[in-house]
Amino acid sequence: MATHYEPGEIAVQERAGLTRQASHALAGIGDTIPPVAAAFLADQPVIIVGGTDREGRIWATQLTGAPGFLRVPHPGTLIVDALPIPEDPLAELLSGPARVGMIAIEPATRRRMRVNGHSTPADGGLRVDLDQVIANCPKYIQRRDARIVDTPGGATRARAVRRGTALTTGQQDIVRATDTFFVATSDGSGNADASHCGGNPGFVQVLSPTLLRWPDYLGNAMFLTLGNLESHPAAGLFVPGWDNGWSLHLSGTARTVWDTDEIAAVPGAQRLVEFTVHDVVEIADAVRLRWSAPEYSRFNPPVA
């Protein structure tokens, strides 16, 4: 899995005319974590996790902790000293063996890395045996600084949860205003992946309460996310509440839009992605992590 592209990825690379660039980018995929990457992970207070629940729905979420909660005891193993809260849509999946896609992001330095593999519960957290370790570029990451706050009741408190099959008016407003979200997908064999998407506020369009669209900007030509969607259209989105610990989880299906006229109408877009919402979970005050106001990436294209 670590040394080649999957059929869906190859199909998208060929359609985009970027097979040569993708071939060069393959050198950025391995199956172990080098020491410099292990040190990076040890400094992080958050990691994004994607996976497929027993009903076949893909979700994305975040696990948080004080720096040091991500550990690499062996180059092929990641330890995560955290589990989802009970209200989280991935709580049941991660209570047993699971295939997971993960991305660690450091907004303060605009660094990120993806790690995919098989997780098992271990000592109140997760042990992830790695299949893929992927270096990613810093484009479209908004600079933010993190802090952890005290919350009454801690991990045992009840949280307000809203569930549905379409976005409420308030949720639509939040999606329109976001500058960052994360998307989880899987390939045709069920191997999971999680990716970061960023841009200026407004880069995600809300076409209806059940249909979102965003641009696919210039990237590394791997097309790991779009390649997965080519093989398996299920996807999960996670929109973080940077300043209040709120979380919005969406599960549904997605497709790549290749229509040149539609693409030309969106500044910076190389392609477009449309996401159909099937299920929504909104959790208030889900985590103790809070972030500063953003400094937008200079790579972000303008929003029409």
C-alpha cells in the first residue's frame, strides 16, 4: 500500500494530465515515521481521524490532548493517548479494531503529515500499526496558535448533541464561514485516509441544506482523496469550532466535477468537489482545545 498508487488515484492522475508529477510525488509516501516526524507528532495537541462505521458511513473527527499524547515507540507504530468522547460518531468504531486515516496538523507553523493504518484500543487510547506515512505541503493552512482550557465536568460531562440528515440554517452559516475542514475517504478495499482542505472564508459553497461544493486547488498531484472517491464515493467531513471547541461531523457521498465552465467560474479551482449530506452530528463544546484567530495562507485563492 505504501509504495504504489491505487487504481482510483491513477485514474484521476491520468484525467488531470499529471501522471509525471504524481510519479515524482510517490517518493513522499512511506510506511514508517522518521525521527523528525516523530518529534513533530510529539509536539501536537490534535490529530484528525477518519474511518467507516458499521453502517458503512465514513466520518472524520479530532482527538486531542496535551503535547506528548502522540507517541512513536517504533517507526511503524503510533500511540494516541486519547479516545473519542461517547457522543462522537467514531466512538463505537474506535472501541475495537479499525482501519483509520489520520492527519496531524500544526497551524502555528503550517505543517502537516498523514498517517494511515490499523488501530486497536490500548491503555485508554489507540495503537495504530502504520501502512502509509505521507508528507504534505503547507499550502492553504491558516496560521493559528492553540491553548487548552478547563471545562466544568471534564470528560464525564454531558454535551449537547444535534443530529439530522440536512444542515440547519445555523450550520449552513458556519460552513460558509469556515476556512478549514477535513475530509475522510477510503479506497475500494476499505483503507481509510484523512485530508485537510483550506481556503479563504466562502471557499465552501452551500448549494442547499444537503449539497456542498468546494474547489480542489493546485496540490501535490497524488489525488489520494479524489482517487478514493473515484473508487468509493462515501466521504466524511469534519468542521472544527476553532474558538469554542464545537464540532460538526457530516457523512455522505462526494464526486469530482470536471466540467470546464463550472471550474472556470471558481478562482483557483483545478477541479470541483460536490458533497451530498446524508447524516449530520453537531456536538457543543466537544474538546478543550481553543485556537487564536487565523492568519490566512498567502496561497489561498480569492473567493468569487
